[in-house]
Amino acid sequence: MKDRIIEKLLYKIAALLVVCGVLACFLNSSESYFGLHLILSGLITGVIAIFLYMKYENELEQKRAALKEKKSLKKR
């Protein structure tokens, strides 16, 4: 099994960006949108990680289906 290091790293980065963004929003009372930009980038990073994981799972499912079909053809 291939270890999913990239997705795990992206999830951690996304969580860190969101937490830092929330802190920046509360601590920085100016009209700067820096905190909101951090939150948005964290959410986008999380979505990218989810899509990468979905791609990985889809490829696994296709391999399983091909193996199952190959086994069923051999039994005939």
C-alpha cells in the first residue's frame, strides 16, 4: 500500500492556515483581510487534499474491479 503522505501534509497545512486565519481575524482589528485570506487558502488546501484522496480511492476501486472481472473470466 502506498502511504498517503501528501494528503496528510495538505490536511495539516490546511488546518494550520485556518487556525492562523481565525487568530489573525480576532487579534488584528484593522480593516485588513489577511485573516480571511488565510482561512480561504486553508479551505482551498483542504479541498485539494480531499480531491487527491478521492482520485486515489477511485484508482484503487478501478483496480479492484479489474481484478474481480479478471478472476470471474478465469472461472468460466
